[in-house]
Amino acid sequence: MQSTTRRLALNCLTTAALLCAGAAHAQAWPNKPIRAVVPFAAGSATDQIGRAFAEKMSATLGQTIVIDNKPGASGMLGADVVAKSPADGYTILIGTNSTNAALKFLMKKLPYDQDTAFTPVGYIGSVPLMVAVNNDVPVKTLREFVDLAKSKPGQVNFAYASTSQHVSSEMLASMAGIQMIPIPYKSGPAAMTDLIGGQVMMFSADFAVTVPQHKAGKIRGLAVTSSKRAAAVPELPTVNEALGLKDYELIAYFAVFAPAGTPPDIVAKLNAAINAAANSKDIQDKFAPNGFSVEPGTPEALAQRNRVETDKWAKAIREAKIEAQ
């Protein structure tokens, strides 16, 4: 009897010790640097926004967040890295409409299930795109650009390095009744370099990439892809205004995702850090001139938003007649 009692007491002590160790481990997160995978190149809008948020989140969490750029295949390569990483909170994705809404409609086969591979963590914000041309293209307005494309079928091209850039251009072509030749790039900055240099004629890209070059006079902005004019470039009409349309709108958005199965308490801590960054005045002041709108929210709100966005992008890609690669 005494031996049995001793064993029971020892088992209870062991169980209590394990529970305490587990609780201590959970409380200790994060106890090492966190990797934030940016699925686009350094200097891209996703990279700029991801780095700014990572710095703020690091201060809140008390651990360094290291940016890891994994560009390629419209964000697919970087997203795949995160989808296949341990669900321990130490690898997160700075995701976009490309990686988490549109890719499954643009790729014949993804190396992961886009709908189940990620845990939504927190919405960061959104930004319109600018339709811009090389300064030597002989047009001053988007209407003139459309007329040029109609007069020279098969001779007008556009650059793209992400889903939003690709789809916004194909949507424009479809709704305006023109044909353009798509030229893919690995990164937005590389595409911008070629737009400035005249290797491509048109580029529809995030404000973070286009606004500084437009204001410096290195490219010519023609229109914005939002439904309302943007405060960052109020002189530019919307695509709808410029072409007499009513249904054209395309906004790029950014959000944080983690591998599926990431513990809820870790997701909650990451979400709180994201929202603290979004609410910080210096983040808002830094990106407001580029038309970036921050929108703090819960993981559940991001999950719902992403479902809506996935349906929206499916419709846009279908109507633009973009074939899966």
C-alpha cells in the first residue's frame, strides 16, 4: 500500500512538473527571433510595409523579427516556405492578395492548399495602384493610351511582378477592349527600372513603387485603380473617370499569416503586436503619402475578409480571361 501511494504521489508530481513546463514554454514565446517571409523582392511595397511593421512588432514582442525575402512566381515561392514551416509562431508570412487570394486561380497547381495551409493572424492594410507609362510614350491621359493600343494592336506591352499588377492590367485591357503583351518580372523595382528606361511601356503598380517616381517626373502617372481619387496623387483620375467606366476597381492588400495549426495564444500575441504597429502614428505618417490605409482587426476578421477577397479575385481573373500558368 505504501509503495502504491508513493508511486501515485510520484506520478502526480511528474504530471504537475510537465504541466508547469508546458505553461512556462507557452509563456516564454517568443524566446528567439521570428522570421517574417516577404514573398517579394527587397524594395517592393510588400517589403517596405513588412519591414516597418516588423520593426514595430519586434518592440512589442521583445524579440527581433528578421525579414527573409523569398521572391518568385507572384509570391508562391515565399508562401510555400511558410506553408511548410513548423506551426510554432517563429515563421510568419507577410501575405498579400497574390499569395492568399488570387494565386490558386492563376496557377494550375500550387505546392500547398491555399485555403488550408495558413492561419490568419492580422490584417495590415491596403493601397491602390497607379497606371503609369514611360515618359516617351506619346500619351498624356489613359484615354490616349487606350487609343494608342487600339491603333497598334500587338505592339503595346506592360510589366508585372505580382498578381495585383498583372490582374489590374489585364482587367484594364479587357474592360477597355484592347490587347497588351504582358512581360513578367521577378520584382516590382526591376519592372520600374525598365519602365523608366523605356524597355516596357506601361506598369500598373503599388503606390510605394510608383508615387515617388511619378512625383520625381521619371514616369507619367495616368490613373489610379481605386474607386475614388487618392489623396497621395489627387491630380490623377480613377480608371473609371478616365475611361467612362463604373466597375473598375483593384486594391492591393497586405496581411500576416502563420502556418496552419499555430497555437491560438501565439496568434493572439502576434495579432496584438500587428494592431499596435498599425495604430502607431509614425507608421501611419510614413505610409499615408503613398496612399496606404491601415486597418487593425482580429484574426477572425481577416479570415472573413480573405474569403470575400478570394471570391472577388476569382471573378476579376475570370472576367479578364487570364489563363492559369
